[in-house]
Amino acid sequence: MNAKIAVDKPGSFLLLNGDEAVARGAVEAGVKVASSYPGTPSTEILETIAEAAKNFGIYAEWSINEIVALEVAAGASMAGERAIVSMKHVGLNVASDAAMTLAYTGVIGGLVIAVCDDPAMYSSQNEQDTRYFAVHSDIPLLDAANPQEALDMTREAFKISEQLQLPVIVRLTTRVAHGKARVKISEIAKRSRRAEFDKDASRWVMVPSNAIRRHRVLKEKLQSATEIVNSSNFNVIEDNGKEIGIVGSGIGYYYARSVLDTSKFSWLKLGFVYPFPTELFKRFASKVKKVIVVEELRPFIENNVKCLHPKILGKTKTDLEEIGEFSPDVIKDAFVGLGLCGKTELQEELDLPIRPPVLCPGCPHRAFYYALNTVNQFVDCNPKKCNGCVVCEYACSMEKEKTFNPLKSRIRAVRLDALSNMAMACRTCEDAPCVAACPKDALSQSTEDGTIAVDEEKCDGCGWCIPACEYGAITLHPETMKAIVCDTCDGDPVCVQWCPESALSLKGKTKDKIVTGDIGCYTLGFMPPVNTVQTCLCMGAGISQAAGMVNAGVKDKVFAVIGDSTFFHGGMPGLLNLAYNKSNVCVIILDNNTVAMTGHQPTPGSGKNALGEQTKIIELAEVARSLGIETVEIVDPYDVEGTRKAIRKILDYHGPSVIISRRPCPLLVKRGPTREVLEECNGCGVCVEQFGCPAISLTSERAEIDPTLCYGCGVCEMICPFEAIRSKE
């Protein structure tokens, strides 16, 4: 089936979003090579080109990261072919090293860098304004305000690029990239180029002596670009003979026109914004007494014009902030404040509940986080449920001593006040004070699960450990006079099972671990009830942050969590650094065999490329070992106990290590059998309050599973302490 953008009917219309329009513009321009790394809101550019690639003989690839993608496109351009590379704003940061020098070398075939900014950070960790990168790198930039402009600017950008022999940036924002509109298409160019490389070392080899000369050439090119920008069809004056002129770019310009009576103002629409069209602005400004600048994010236009007119109203004198995304309402509120229009009565907003982002039902990342959180556990008591019945004491003494004697129990039920009680067991404290207080070294703490062990041969019953425990969880055996303390029954405490009020639960400890994170859907592991991921900076940073913490002297075991695609993108240098410097960090690679966050694009580990063709599978374990990691564990996160076992092994290991948690994204595989809750459920809440599957809810009495949401992973069945969940027949 042919791709939508492959339609060859010049003058007809297609319903396209901005990303698709960029793709169509590249096809119309006769692009030969397209490269990208997926990142919302730019992902659909390469996806759309890839759909049409076979129709037009285009080479399209998902590159390993953005700088590689730009370098691939640059190589094609150096060989004389037209190329496009697409990325989101933070991806441009990754590609900046190549981009800065590429402005010096210049290009041969047209090279377009399509960049999508994300105002309001819908799927990003910061807000950036690529217009300032254009200034920083001396790369011309066109700013698209709608899908039609996205197509037209992309097509024209190739011509400008070849005219100036410079790369050209086409900038979109999220609303333009994802908003659909009726777009008029043009003729698809017939390629007649032949790939050839001019072996001119003075131009392509950027050693200092060549670079200084090429820098001068770049400045000369920018002078030519200035002449182009002042006469560009993307910069339009609408002179209505009015005293107030409104200048804008991007979608904010059209929002402004939508809320004002356009005939009452003069207008300057800027689409080709760098180099800035100073002469064009002067012509416009000479006919108005006041200039109002409308632009999202930073005051780029404002800073370029505030010295060219005595009365400029921009970010500093309106309510149009530098933070967040514009909307018609936002702009109208600002104009009301300036007296440019009247206030309209707004409809009352619905008070809708907040829907926070969560890991999907069946997500293997949740299962791994649960296993990680529950490696070191303790018996916790909810005082609101505990009635002081001491069943827990009897159950414990029977399990440990084969007798119903509460004095021999490892858990103690105490009355807090007239209305509440509390059962207390060992909390497996970090740097356990009871261990430190023992003068005979009879107490020790397990590195695997944090429990306290008592060596009865060394213990003389001195009792120093008792006042050392802040929770009163240690007592002396009434017969042997040796210290006794909870060991969680190897992770399956009988007290929890027998509590008639479900007041007891086995909880995991997170405070004894540091978990640095990365960027992907697994970042949602910072949300409750998982509460595992503790940092998120940029792609690949979690591994190196973990190394820094360890080398700074933190006492906790440090884990770095990263996805398979992100590992290939930016994690490999960090892992090599761990191995080289022998840093005691465990890197957890969550391998779901796809780039899930951006729409399930293939990874180097998937065995497929951007065109869906079979290719070599890059094995993560082999990569880790090749980078110097000797200890590599591979686990199935759905096997919770097996995963815990691997984690315990790593907890006792000193040095760089890797755990690969391997399970495909459930959205890409057939659902398993739906689970159901049995009458045995007592509402303990483990499946909801600790595991946090969104397919499970908790009523006042029991858990309930929504069959429309359940993916049938079966982890809830595995972790239920009362075997109250089973596969639905």
C-alpha cells in the first residue's frame, strides 16, 4: 500500500499534520537520504518518509542517536545528494557538536535539519528555543506556523541550502507538528543527481588552519543569507495603515489574528527568522507608532527589534510569558490587558479529575521495579486496621517455635492508645544500630535482604541490642535468653498471612538503594506507588550520575536504570566509563525490544530497520561484555522471584555490573489470559498499593480487576500473598 504522501497529483490537497507535511516537502524536493532518532514531537517525520521511501528510492534510517543521524545526512550532502535529518529540540543538543562545525564546512547537496520544539514540555524534560541555536551555530532557520508552511518551507529550504551551501533548520513546535490541516501539494521533483565526493581536504578537514578560513567563508555566506531573508516570501507585511503593528512568528501569529479584528492593525508575519530580516522590519516599523511582538518561548524577535523602534511591547511589557505554550485564550488575555480587545465571558471549565501518566498494565518495567523494591523487606503494620488481637504473635511462635507462646514471637503487638494498636517487627534498618551495639559481634545484617541474623554461639544474652533498637523489635528468648528478631520468613511471613484484619503487609525498602534514571516510559517509575526512579537528566546520564555518586562516597547500593534504545543511544559511553574506572554501579537495562515512548520504533536489538527490513540483531549482553563488564545477569521481570535472586546477587557484588530485564512491550504482543480476583481476597492492597497495576482497583473489601485493561501478565497472581488471584477460565 502506497504511503499517503506518495500521491502524485500536484495542486490537490492532503490532510497532513506538520510532521507529515515536512516529509512531503522533502519528497517534493527530491530528497535521497533521511535519518533520525525518534523523539516526540518529531518522530513522524522519518516514519512518514520511510513509508514512501520505496516509492521514490529514498534511503531512510533510524540512527543510533541524533549526532549520528546528522553525520549520516551530512555525508550524503557532501556527496551531492539532498538529505534531511529530523529530531526534537533536546536531540539537537546531542547533534550540536556536528552541527556547529558543519556550518564551517558547508554542504553541497541541500541539507535540512527539521527540529521540533516542545513548548509546555508535553514529552520533554525542558523547554528550548531552537531559534537561539540558529544564532549560536550560524545556521539559517525557517519557523513554520502551520502544516502548509511546514511543507513549503521544507521544500524551499533545500534550495536555500544549496544556494548558500549551508545546512538550513526548519523549526516546528508541538502544536504545528501534531496539528492537522488541509495542505496543498506540489510536483515531486525527479532526481537526476549522481553521488560524487569532491576530495577537497581544505574544505572538509577541520584542523585549525582550515577552520579559521572556513569561519570567514561562513560569515560571507550569512551576508548573502541576509539579502535572501529580507525578500523571502515567508516574511510578509500587511500594511493596513494603522498605528499599531503586530509582529509574530509561529502559531502564535495566527492565534493573534484569530482573536483580533485584523483590519484594525498592521501585521508582519515572519517565517524566515535567522538571519533576522532587519531591513524588512525597519520598513514595517517606520509606518507604525507601536509594535507588539507575539512569539512563544524566548524573546527572539523582541531582542532583535527593541533597538530599532522606540515603542516595542513584548515579553517584558505584556503577559505573554517565556514559559509554556500559547493558546488563543492566553493571547487574548494579554491583549485585553493592553486594551486591544474586549473581554469575552468564558465558559465554566469542567472540574475533571487529574489523570497522571502511569506505566501501562502488563508493563514489564513495573514488574522489575517491584522486584527491586521488595528485595529488602520488612513487616509493616497499619495501626488503623490493627485491633491488637495478637494473632500475629501466635502465628509467629508456632512457625518458629512450634508452640503457641507469644513470648517466643518475633513480632510484638502493642497498644498505642484507646483506639489504635501497632504490631512491630524488625525494620531492617540501614546501618542497623543493633548490630553496631552488640559487643560480641553476634548480630549481622544480610547484604541480600537486610534481615538481622543472630549467631547463638556468640550471643550471651547481654541485651545491649534491645535499647539500641528504636522500634522495640528485638527481645530475648524466654528460655535460651538469646536475642530473637524477625527474619520475614524468607520473604513470606506467616504473620501477614494470618492477620485477620489485613493490617500487616510485607513492604519493600527503597531508602537503602539509589536508583538513577533515564528518559523513556520507564521514567514513570518515579511515580507512586512504585517510587523507584530518583533522577532524570538527559539520555544516558543516569549511568554517569550513578558513577559520580559512588565515587563521591555514598554508602547505598547504586543502580542506574536505562531502556534498551536509550542504552544504544547514549548509555554505552557511560557503561564503558564504569568498566574503565571500576565503579561499583549496577546498570539495569530494561529491554522491551522497542522505542515504546515514541510509538514503538525498532531498536538495534529488534532485528528490523526503519523500512521494516530484517537486519542484524545487536545483543545487549554481548555489547555490555565487550565494554568490559564481567558480571551480566539476564532476567525475565515477570519472574519476580528470579529477578529478586539476580538483584540479591548483585547486591553482594562489588564492581560494575549489568542486569538485563528482558520482556517485550505488552502493546506489541498477544494478550495473556485475563486474571480474576477470588473470594479469598481480603483487601490487603499489595496488588494496588505496592505493585500499582492500573488494571486493578481496591474497594473497601477487596481488589477488582478490569478485564478490558488486564494484559494477562500474571505478575499480580504471583505476588498476591493470599493466592487470591488466578487466571480466568
